[in-house]
Amino acid sequence: MSDDRPVPRRVAASDVMANLKRFTDARIALGQAGSGLPTQAVLRFSLDHARARDAISSAFEVSALSQALKDGAWPLVVESAVTSREEYLTRPDLGRLLSDTSQTLLSQSALSCDLCIVVADGLSALAVNRNAVPLIETLRPCLTAGLTVGTVLLRNGRVAAGDRIALALKAQAVITLIGERPGLSASDSLGAYVTWHPRADTRDAERYCVSSIRTGGMDISAAATLIATLLERSRLAGRSGIALE
């Protein structure tokens, strides 16, 4: 009795890897040249490494962002307790605090809001310069009606500094948009951290994080929808982070 079942076609390993490369920026199937890598792969690695290094020291375009986000008295511009970019990289603890001048500015300000959107340069100002304004513009129509929103630009800030800004402005929630650590696949990746009822000692587990917002990563529209959904869930529950999961 003959077996009429089709014989599975053998797929070459090289074909599998070539197809996989279509879906990831990871360094796979680079090829081989003798005992090393092909010249093109080596040059691409050097280029991406240089882009990552440049992103860390890229300039935070505060003036351009302030103009693009101009809305009455907003945005405010503040800074962390860091005194230089070098100190920012070596003293993460200072990046979580506000400078005395900024703390005074916020405490004496008559401004307040329900939701504070903090835009911080983080480890890649490039990511913020490219993605923050489009994300905020796409996010605003997705927010709950009647929610008052204030925007603050933060120089040399870490995520936790956003909590202190929100507290000073009496905000119920804070969304901190910050440049993520640049890697060899992306140097312009933006992260969004959603925190409901922020405190000075908020733990990371009490936040939501939406990561890799960039061209080639999470689409701006998809990110805005997800952020708005997480914020609404947090509002209804009165908390954010893993406590809701």
C-alpha cells in the first residue's frame, strides 16, 4: 500500500534565518568571512555603536519643544539636582531629585493640573526630540474628557523626578516621557511611565511602562491608545502598576 502523504520540504537553515531577519533588528545571520564577520556587518556595528554614544550626549531641544507644546502658561521648564551631563550618568540618585531652584519654582507656581505630562531627556534626548511631541498630540484626544493636563520639560531627569513634579502641581497622575537607554538596534527609543497617585517614594512596581516608542518599534498611535487605556484603568481602580494585574 503506497503512502500518498506529501513529503515535508526541507528548509535550509539560511532561508529560515533570512526570513527571521525580516522581523527583528537583532544581529542574527550576519554571515562569516574567514574566522570573522563580513566587512559590512563590522561597519554596521561600528555605526550603530557611534549612534548610541551620540544619543547619550545629544542636546535636549528645550526651546523647540517649548514652542511646539505651548499651551497658555505651559510648559514649565525645570531641572534635576544634577549639575552636568557627566554627573547625570554617574549619579542616578541626583537625577531623581529636583534642583532647589526648580522645587521653589514649582512650589510657588499657581499652576495645577489633574494629569502632569513630564518630558525628560533621560539617556537619549534624541528620542524625546523626535517622538515626544507627536505622541502628546496623538494622546490628548484619547484622554478622558474634562481632565486638565499640564506639561513640564525636565532637564537631566530620571523617572522618579516626575513624581516630585506631579506632587508639587497637585496632579492625580503623571506620565513621564523619557529617552530610553540607547542600544545597538535603536538610539531613539522613547519610554512612557504611567503613575497614579505618585508619591516621593513610589516604587517601580507601582507604574506602568510603555517602551520602545519609535519608528520601527511601537507605533505612536498604538502607544497613545495603550497609554490612555492604562491611565483610565488606573483612574477607575485608584492605583497603577502590578497591583492591578
